[in-house]
Amino acid sequence: MTYVVTQNCCNDATCVSVCPVNCIHPTPDEPDYATAEMLYIDPNSCIDCGACADACPVDAIVTEFDLTANTERYLEINAQYFADPAHQNYSATPYEERKPKVEVSEPGPLRVAVVGSGPAAAYAAEQLLTRKGVEVEVHLFERLPTPWGLVRFGVAPDHQATKSVTKLFTRTAGRKGVDFHLNVEVGKHITHEELLAHHHAVIYAVGAPGDRSLGVPGEGLPGSHSATDFVAWYNGHPDFADRTFDLSGERAVIVGNGNVALDVARILASGVDRLSRTDISDHALEALATSKITEVVVLGRRGPSQAAFTVPELLGLADTPGLQVHVSRDEATVDRLTAAALEATPYSMAAQKATILSELADRPRTGAGKRVSLRFLASPVEILGEDRVRGVRVAHNELVDSGGRLEARGTGELEDIACGLVLRSIGYKGTPVPGLPFDGSRGTLPNEHGRVVEPSTGAPMTGVYTAGWIKRGPSGVIGTNKRCAEDTIQSLFDDYTAGRLVAPTQGGDALRALITKRQPDALDYAAWQAIDRHERAIAKDRRRPRIKLASVPEMLRVAQEAREAAE
């Protein structure tokens, strides 16, 4: 018997750390970890100890005997990964024994501020609080009353297993030496300079809240939106709760074909009965209940094997009950250049995508259910309409060899796709952080291994660090942030050991007093726990995991009532 990694894999490598025989790959110190779509268990070296399944925060690891009709394909996917000659010579030394050891002799406590509370921030805090040989105080700052960032507001509501990664973050929150300052905005309630005065170091893990534009005529028409805004809306983000989206047309078009695009397509095409068992926001559920959309078209500018979505997300979409996934046989057939590339890499995820899409093209079509149509080799050149969106004009592409790299180039053929809603899903983008240098071209804080640097000199700013998407750009999945945070924390500890950090002039009590003065509505972690309990309690009778509060005043009211009841 062997264990198998399935769709829910978050890539945070918790399973790697507990494996006694190093049979789970790629590990965080291996070259392909940064680009891996998921982790894989070698069926030939797995000893059936079950440690990985017990440690997995999202229940993605099961025995081969527990695979279902929807997950049995992952047995083949795991085996294929290790059939690739490039994945057959891994070290036999367990990962934990290969990790660099750090000895910190400075007297504590080391005080660190972490700005943000999403995965990168939570993983950074965990790395700080669990490093042996040093006492650490961590203060996390979040401008919203709720923590966990994109896990709460970005992960699709029908991916509840993925959201369960917050079990790890909750464990971090309960550790000695950690304080949460929720509903506190850095730059408004407290400055960067004040954070440095109270801490040895500040880590910015603020994500990439912006989005990229298409830059085509008609993009500003009513009915044309960012998928980022749509995701935040259906996930109950307070800043987007009052948005409206026109769902009265029969067709929606999503530009871009990454995982977010598939999430949005699945939500638009799912039945309300299915969504009503999730934590989707009530306002989104009400709007989707009256939606007239019957088809969602997902556009990718390149071919099927170059699609940005991952294999697990594609399989998850294909297995969604009551939903048809349509792929044109012509578009699913790879061109000559792509076929040659896939022949050279038969075990690659690109090859698997091409195979799965070809299978979907061969599926018999029925008239029942809503449809998601995956289109390839098509780029939008104009959003059509005068008073509102009426359609999308796309240019057909072909793949050409550009110095050994396949690129999409227009053929000159145009096509108009009628629709009433257009959502662009072509990537997130970081936004400037007040008081810090910013790389506008990449949308990141300029840095070297997490040390924020002055662009003009390349010199690191004393005590200033970054992690997550604002550090490396919007790439990877939730667990990718763990390795990213480890890299930053290693740099921070190296600087601390070498005496390159400046001791704070103020302590934790002074910091709390300052926050109370500047932001009387600041919340601590106990207040979030009260909000969490409330959301779960009101959802119980409706058999939902939670009903999210999407109003900051309502969150503050619940927290205040809980505080008064405890006094």
C-alpha cells in the first residue's frame, strides 16, 4: 500500500518535514519546488507509515485504497512524476536533516513586526516563534478585523479543504510571544518608523492586492471587471461587499486561464444548491440565485499545454457535479511544435494537461447543466458595446518558435463572442508600501533573499524585510509561501546574529498603548475568535461551514458583545 497526494495539495511541505524516508518531492530545497503544481509521493519508496497523512493540513493525502472515482487518477499522476528520469536521483537524507541550523546567542527577546496576516505572514511568524535558541516576540498587523488574507478572501468557497490550512495558522496564533493587532492599518494608525522604533525588524507580507489591466478599447465599459474584485465580492471581503455584477446575460467571458479563472468559472456555472453548502457570501448567493448565465467561456492566448491552470484545478473543474466542461477538438489538438516539445517531456505537467484536455474534448456532450468552455489561442483585442458590455472581439493566435520558446502570435483572424459580462483574470499586482522603495515593473518590494534594498545602491535597509507575493510576485500556491518565508527568516536571523539589527527603543507595552490611542477599535486575536465563533454558530442551522460577516461595523459589534459578556 502507498499514500497518494490528491487535488487539495497546498504545497506547504508539512508532509515533507515528517517523512522519515524522504519519499515526498519536490522538497523546498530542490530546484523544481518553486514551480511545482503539487507534491508527489514515490510509490516505490513509501513505507506506509502514515506520518504524511496525519500531518497534512488540508487532508490531501490518502491511501491508494481510499481513492475515489474522482481521485483515482492521482495514483497515476504520482507515479508518472517519478517515472521522469529527472526525478529519480533524490537524496536519501530526510529533508529536516538537510535544513541549515542556526545558532543565535543574542539575549532575547527578538521583537519582530509582521505586516499582514495571510499565509506568508503566518508562515513567517511560525518560523520566528519555533526557532530554537532564541526568544521571539511577534506582533502581526492586519488592517481588517479578520486574519488569514487570501485564504479567507481568495480561496474559492467550494474549496473548503484548502481553507483548512488555517488550522496551522491557528496553532501559530496560540504560541507564546505572538500578538495580533487587527483592524490596524500601517501607514494610517501607525507608521513604518514607529514600527521600527518598537521592533528589531519589520516584515512586510502584504500580498499583491492590485490587478493587471488588458489595455484594450472598451475595458472600462459597465460589465467589464477584474476577476480579483469578483472573487473578493463572492468571498465576503468588506471592501467589495457593495459591488454589483450584471448576471442577466446568458454568457460570461473570462480572460485568462489560471487557477483563479477556473475558480470564477466554476462559481458562475455552479448550481446555487451546491454553493449554499459553502461559505460564499450571502449577497453573492442571492445574486447568483437569479443569474441567467448558462455558459462561461475561459480564454487563453496560448495552447492547451501552455495553460496557466494546474492539473489538479483542471481535474477539479471537470469533476464538478452538474457542470459540463467543453473543449473543442480542434483546439485540444496540439500543433506540431508543441507535440515535439511534449514528446521530449512525456512526464511533464504540460503533457498531462494536453492529455486531459484531449479527453474532455472526446466527452459526449449533453444538453443538461451549465457549461464552461475552455478556449485556447485567442487574445481579446476589444470589449464590444456602447453603453455596456455586449461582447468580446478576439484575435486567433498560432504558436511560433521564438528562439526555442513557443510564443503566441496573431493570425489576423478575428472573432466576436457575444456576452454580457467580462472578467479579466490575467494576474495580481503588488501596490506601493508607504515609506518603502517599490519596483513598479514587477509590482514588488526590491529585495535580496527577503531583505528590502535601496534600488539606487542595492544596500539592504536595516531591519526591513518582505515575504510572499509582495516579495516575489504573484506566483505559486498557498504552501509556496512557506519556503518563501523561510528564506526571509533565515536572512533576518543571519542579520540578528551578526549584530546588524538595531535594538528597539520602545517595548511591547508602549506599542499596545500607542495602538489603543491611535485606533480605539483595534482588535486582538480573542476578538477574532469571537467573530469566528459567531460566523460558525449562525451557519449551523443552514448546514454551512460559516456565514461570513461582510461589514466591519458588524464585526466590531460582535467582538464588543463578546468582550462585554466575558467581563
